[in-house]
Amino acid sequence: MDGLSTKPGLRESKSKMDSGFRRNDGQERSAGTRDRCDVSSERRKPEPDAVTEPGDSHKLRDPRPAGRTPRPVTALHSAAPPLLQARGLRFARNEEPVFGPLDFAVEAGEALLVQGDNGAGKTTLLRVLAGLLRADGGEIALQGEPADPARRARALAYLSHLPGLKADLTSVENLDFLCGLHGRRHSQNAARSLATVGLAGYEDALARQLSAGQKKRLSLARLWMSPAPLWLLDEPYANLDLEGIELVNRMVQAHLREGGAALVTTHGAYAAPPVRTRLLQLEKAA
């Protein structure tokens, strides 16, 4: 069974949930495969401090309270190239700058929280990274290699505002269809993933019959089945109740524990998942 709860409704203890949402410093539990990892609320060991990096038109800073001394950025890097690296990345719409130039990297085992006001370019940045929009300048590398379509297909899993579901397919049919396009993580199947996200019993429900929150959970089930190491999560907490928010956090924890990484956009209404996290603050272009 998966390490995430397979009971509908995900009735885990809420007594530790709120405190987990308020912490940005990293935490990790004992290693194990995702199929067997335990991501329920339990005592975790703190990760090393988050880091800060300078930027030109953006601010990459430590999201935790003042008084905590960050590690030097050089201590974050290992011999392996980062899962994602952007250099001088910029985008304009109708010749009006939206963001950039941006320079940042995402290492295995960490999350990059992308914050900014409406119109600052958070969603646009993720769409550029996913290859859905063409950047106006700069470079994107995935595991040290240029981000061509084939590498993006293997390395990235994108969760957007829209669910990306076929309305007249069942939950299982949607997952099988999407896995046919993007691949499937070893030992995973649709029924187990649906149970993991609290949709056990909805295997034969048409996507158009699901609520907004249930559609988001179905999209999370597809994400859980993906073999891609880098998750691009655009407002993943939207349309979810508190249990759904906790589910997202535990999914991200399990993914990072196995060496994956995540970019998470948010307006700041929710704190970052309780993992090793850095902050990329986007400002509206002048």
C-alpha cells in the first residue's frame, strides 16, 4: 500500500496539521520507497537551513522568521546538476515585460515556493518552464541538459489551474489515458492512486460529475502516478479543504524524500509544505 492514507476523506489527525503549515524549515522522515513510505503526521528530523540567493528583477530569500542564519548558497549544491536551472529567463506579452530576467535552480530534495501578487507572472513562469509558452530570453536546463520537448516530457509533471480531465471519461479512464501520454510510476495503478487521494469509490464516476475539489484530487492522483522527478504545481491548494491541503503537503514531502523536487506557486494564503524550501518572490514589472 502507498505511504499516504488510503481511507476516503483522509481522516488523519489535525492536531499537528496547522503547525506543519506554519513551518517552512525542512523536515524529513525515514527514507523508503514511495509505495511504502509513511507520510502520516509523526515526529520529523529538521533539515538544514534554507538558503538565500541574489537576483536582478526578483528576490530569492529565506521564507522563515528573522533571526535564523541561512547557509551559504554554495553548500546547497552537490556534484550532480540541479533538476532545473534557469539563467536570464524572461517573458513579455505584447512587448510588455511580465517577468525576468530570472536566475534560479531547483535541487533534488527541495521545493521552490514562487510567490507574488496577481499579474506578477507566477502561472506564466510555470507555463514557460513546462514548454507551453516560449520564453523571450534566457536558458532552461533539466539535469544539466537543454530543456527540449523530449526532456520536458520525461522530467516534468505539471499541475495547472485547470484540471485537464476528459469530462465524459470516468476517473479510472482519465488516469489511464493520462498515463498513456505521460508514463506511469512503477507499481502504481489507478485504483490505488484514487484511494491515496481520498477518491476510493469514485472509480466509475464521470469527471463531469465530480465537484471542483474532487477534480483537483483526481488531478493529484495523476500527479502521484507520474514518474517525473520535478513537479510544477500551480496553486495546488485551490479548491481543497483542510484535509486536501494536508494531502498536498504529505505528497510533496514523500516526493522530495525520494529525491524529487517541486515548484509551488501561491498567493501566500497558505504556508509552504513542511520541507526544505526556498522562496522566489516575483514582482510586477514596472
